[in-house]
Amino acid sequence: MLEQAILSRRTLLKVGALAGGGLAITATMPMVARAATGSAAAEPAVLNAFVSITPDNVITIVGKNPEIGQGIKTMLPMLIADELDADWAQVRVVQGDSDARKYGPQIAGGSFATPMNWMPMRQVGAATRQMMVAAAAGRWGVDAAGLKTELGKVIEISSGRSATYGELASEAAKLTAPEPASVKLKDPKDFHIIGKAIGGIDSPRIVRGEPIFGVDTQLPGMVYAAYERAPVFGAKLKSAKLDAVKALPGVLDAFVIEGKGGAEQLVDGVAIVANNWWIANRARRELEIEWDTGEWAGHSTKGYNDAARKVMAEGKPQEVFATAGDIDAAFASAAKVLDAEYAYPFLAHAAMEPMNCTAVRHPDGTLEMWAPTQNPQPGHAGVAQMLGIGQDKVKLHITRMGGGFGRRLTNDFMHQSAAIADKMPGTPVQLIWSREDDVRSDFYRPAGWHRLRAALDADGKVIGFDDHFVTFAITGGQYNPAAMSPTEFPARFVPNLRYGQTKLDTRVPMGALRAPTSNAMAFVMQSFLDEMAHASGKDLPTLLLEIIDGGAEEPATQGFTGRTPGFNPARMRGVMERVMANSGWGKPRAEGRAQGFGFYFSHQGYFAEVVEASLTTRGQVQIHDVWAAGDVGSTIINPFGALNQVEGSIIDGLGQAVALAIEIEGGAVSQSNFHDYQLPRIAFTPRIHVDWVKTDYAPTGLGEPALPPVIPALTNALFKLTGKRVRSLPIDPKLFV
């Protein structure tokens, strides 16, 4: 079982009274503080969850994590509200500002929110409920054992008399909070909010067009800025003539910004500030800038591809990072050897709301910011460091985001906004990127190349597996989006295995895109495994089940979200069998259609998916149905949000497979906008059928694990339909004509 982050005896719940009467609960969580700082001896983070109850029985819950459309601002308060036995209709949710000491880690990424908060949020709610009961017992002079709670009220079971939480809140505020370890949590069968389909807390406001996104921020006296950076990655500013720009009507100023700290922080550029953003953006045309592009202007997609193919042909990787058994002997004794090369391109995030940030440097030297960021705390700290001020001098308001998909984990736009505001003290400045900025200044999903070999014995059993992975060298930082795990399946289940890699140099910025690494590896591995299955006279599910046969659950590990269970073959089998049954796998399909299968385990979630597809006479892919079966533990906290996540992941994955690629030419991105980077539209979307396999494990996240398997499920369907393998993305219709 997953040992989730929980409140312990060393955790302190604090009680406070609200002005005008009422109750406020804060929680000090040592575990969360360690996660945030990396030090077990660090001072505890304060207020991972904050609950306030006013006399009129309104319960306000702080949503601590950034909301990017994944529903976390609704889901985390649901955990508190259910254990509190609140009436959801009386709950109000407010977005918390960036504050590591107050809230612990605040991040929207990695599908971390559920495993990190499943227990702590429930315990805060349960502790508050216990205090409501104690307050009622004291008021009535009765034993708390004779009381129950229901929809924001404490009820005496014998007499039926009741008091609302609001009526009891001021009395509860005088009590000592219980030790979290002593708090009794609900039996899941008693949940009345958890497990119910609840619409997004912000959805009515979005429908009404209320200004809740970062780009909607408006402040008195605000001006607007555009930022011109080099089109070639890694280039430096040599010179800029600004007089012509400054003379344009509506332009207030233009000035050079010197880069600091690389692409993740601040790159060289020119800021143009104007009365409105349209003027600032158009004024960029009048800039006369000279860039020092160095060697990087010679880099291109073709150059990377040629270099990768060359090193794969030479055979030896620069380094071997995973081995098992005797791989050379396995291939020497094989009855059949398969050899194939796979490749995938750079990808952009293309969130619908372009990068933006509003900042003002106040006369007292403090900086206040409004930013749609998935990763507020590093942005908060980075801006303070850049300006040479303490973090307590920077106040960061987290706004709702119009999409992120990993792009807003990197806060370069915050650094740009802060650098501009620093040169205009007292004036609020809103920096907005154009769509072209957004596409051409991203942190891209890395491209990659694989030369794969498989050794099969006379019975078609896999006895050897070899992958020479060509990727990119990443310098600095702890996270490497271009890396491959040494445990990438089928590692640990094949007796003889070798994973090696060769790294190419680049200055293309790279980062996490929804289901990072997994969105590429699933295509490569599950497609090649399908090749292996076909060569053995089997289908892919049969081969996968043979590979994991007899495998046991791997030991749990300590990770960012606590004790994380290891890979479990039984859970893999469970989702595979469910999706095969639901999709009618193996049964005849309509003329001109075929089904393909894919499985993947990522972000603690198990997903098996089947795609049914056909082709037009011009070789265009048509996707009719997708079936998905997922195992993310015992509880689907919000079925409405969960369905949205899975459907969105599947649509994203199919779009990546069919149409999306970022190409580098002359050291810069060739694509610029939605006309040449075409995201999937409504007409492209297939019927999607989602089913859950519930298992006795704590629930985990859903933002990412449903995406990876849909890509190989599609490419495997196309092989079944045409006999032609898709080994490079995006899918080229010419392959089928």
C-alpha cells in the first residue's frame, strides 16, 4: 500500500478566532516542509490547508495549488469538505498566494497533487469536524459520543436538536486542536462529497466571462509590454537601435534587458512599453537589432536527424545505463532478431493563454506579481534572487491559467516581467507574449531517436532487448526531460537487456510536456513490442502478459509524494483485461477499420487503451473510437474531473501522433502559430469510452497517465490495417498512399 503523506503527532493544528466571530484552522506539517526544502530538520511549513467558518455557516477553504484546468481547485477542497461533513453548497474556495512556509509545496505538475494531499487534506477536515462536535458537547453539557455531524451541523442523536457549524465556530475557536494522529477518518462508504461528480469551482465564472485568468489582470495606471528576444536559441544581443521605436505614437519607452541565468530565467532582449499591448507588439517591427548567434545558427532538425542516424549506424552508444544478463549471448543464440529505428520530434505546449505576467515595483522596494504559473515557488524565489531582494519582499498572486501542460512549470516570463517592472518603479506593467512568441520561445518536448533490437527464441519468447537511445545533453537543473529511465519497460522482465545512450549538443530549451518522457517512450516501446508480437505470431496483449507472467509487485520507494508502490504486474493485467473486454478486442471490425492496443504505466497510474481507426483514400487517419481502462487506486475523487482528464489526455496524444512537430531551421523554430502547428479540433475527436479498475491502493493523479498508451495504440492499429509500420512521428499520410 502507498504510505501517503499524513499528519503525525509532530504536526500541530492551530485554532484561531475570526474577527466578528468564527473559526480558523491552520496546520503545521513537518513532512511537507521537508518536501519543500529537502531538509528533515527544516522549520515546518505552515497552513498546508486553511479552513475558516463564519457565523453565517459559510465555510471557506483555500485552494493551495495552481489551477490550470485540471480541477485541483475543486478536488483538494472536496477532500477537506467531506471529512468536515460540510454541505458543499455552503463551501467557498479561494486561491492561495505563493507561500512555501504557509502552504508547503505548491505545484501543478507530475500528477503529484492527489498522492501528496489525499491524507493531509482529509485529516484537516476531520480534525475540524471533531472540534465542532466538542464545541456542541460543551454547549449542551453532553457526551460527544452521543453526537453526529451532517451537512454542516452537529446533531444530538437522542433529541434531534442541532447547531450549525457557524453557530459553534466561535466556541470551537477556544478549544485545543486534536492531535492529528488521534483523528478518526471516515469509512469510504460514508463519503458524501468524495466520489461525486462535481463541476469545476470556477466554471460558472468562466462561462460568465469573469476576469480570472492571468491575462485578465487589470490594475490602475497599468501599461503593457512586449519582449523581443533572439529567434536563434543561445544567441546574445550585440546591439539595438531604439530611437525609431520610442518615437512611435503610444510607445512609452523601450530599453535593453541583459540576460541572467540562461533560458529558464532571463535571456537578452528588448522591452517595449506602450499604452496598450497592440501598440507594443506592433512596435517590435521597427526594432533594429543585431544578434550574435554563434555556432547555434547552424543547427537544424535535419542536422540532428542526420547525426542521430549516423551514431545509431555506428552501433556503440556513448554510455550504457541499464544492463541485465548477457545481451550478446542472447542475440547470438536467438532464433529470430528484429531491428528497427524509431524517432519523434520536438513538441510545443501551445497553451491557449499565452505566457503573461503583471508586476509592479512598489516605492518601498517590494515587488508584487500576478502570474499564471504552474510552479510558483521557484518563480517567486528566482525573481527575488534576480532583483537581489529577499523573498519576503516579493508577493506573488497565483492566477488561474488557460492551459499549461508543463509549459508554465518554467517561469522565464515571470523573470522578464519583473525585470521590466524593475525599470519602471511605481508603474504596473503587464507583459503578454504573442502567439508567435509562445510557439517560438517554448521549453520543448525533446526529440529523440531509438535503434531497437529484440532477440526471440524458437517459441517466440523474448530473450534479449537492446536500445540505443540518441537524445540531447542537458546542463543544469535536476530534471532532465530528455532522459530515459533505466527501468523503462520491458526492463526487469526480460532476462537479457541493455539500454545505452548518445547525447547530441543543442541550445533548444527543453522541458516537461504532459506525461513527460512517457509520451515518447510509450510510442517507441509499445510499437516495437507490437512488432515483436507480430513476429511471434501473437497479438500485443498476449506478448505483454507473457512477459509479465510470474512477476511480483516491486518494492515501494521513497519519493516526492511519500512512499510510492512499485510496479505491479497484477494491476497491469487488470487494466489490460478490462479494456480488451470493453472494446471487443479480437472480434471482427467493420470493413476498412482495425484496432490497435497500447499499455503504459506512468505517474503511478496504469492505463491500457484500444484505438479503432481507418484511413481515407488520401492516407489521412480517421479515429473512430478509443477505449481506456485505468487503475489509479481505490477512489476516483471527482469523477467529472477524472473523465475530463482522461479525455483531454487522449485527445492530446492523438494530436501529437497525427499532426504536431516543431522543426528547427537556422537555430530557430520554423512554426509560428496555429496555422502551421495545428492542434486537434472538435471534428478530429473520436468517441472515448473510459472505465476504472479500482484496487486497494491510495488514489493517485490523473493529469498524465492516460496520454502515453493512446499513441502506440493508434500506430499499431494502422499496422494492422495496412501492414505498414509507423516508426516516426507525426504520422505521414504518404506512408499509406
